[in-house]
Amino acid sequence: MTKEEIARVAHEVNRAYCEALGDHSQPAWEEAPQWQRESALHVVEMHLNDPAAGPQASHEAWMAQKLAEGWKLGPVKNPDAREHPCLVPFDELPVEQKVKDYLFRGVVRALSTS
């Protein structure tokens, strides 16, 4: 699979997980804004370049990119204001948010070896 195909699957797994939690704010890959698709691709590339990286590295890579793009900590995800409640160290995330990083890493590992 290509990096883009892996990113699409990881995005859709994340979207399904969010919906299971009652969060229906995640658009399908085809409808996702470019910044969101690029974010998924960035973390896929990180895991492909460092297969030993753990779930914490997923979050750190995501957070570093967001901060570099001017995002800041906010009470809710707000792309217009560039605010996100998960811009905290991995250890401070609620378990249900950490699960996203485990799932993302698992998808990349499974699809990069198939």
C-alpha cells in the first residue's frame, strides 16, 4: 500500500472510533480538509521511518506538527481558531484519546508489512 492509502485507512479507523465515542465531527477521508489529510500522512511517514516508534510518538509527531502550524490548546477542537484540547503531553491525555494513537500505530504497522 502507498503512504496515502495507509493514511486513509488510519483516518477512517480513527473516524469510526470517534463515532463509537459519540463524536461525529470527523469527516470521511474524501471530505476531510487538506490539513487533516496531511496530518495523517505526516504521522504515517513518521511510523514508516521509525517502525519501533510507539503510540506516544504518534501523539508527539501530531502535536509537533499542530504547534508548528500555529495551533494552541483550547477547550474544544476548533480548526478556525486553531485550537485543540489534545495539545497536551501524551501522559495527560484521557485514555480514550490515547487509544487513537494505539489504533493509528497498529494500522500503519499492519498495512506496511502486508
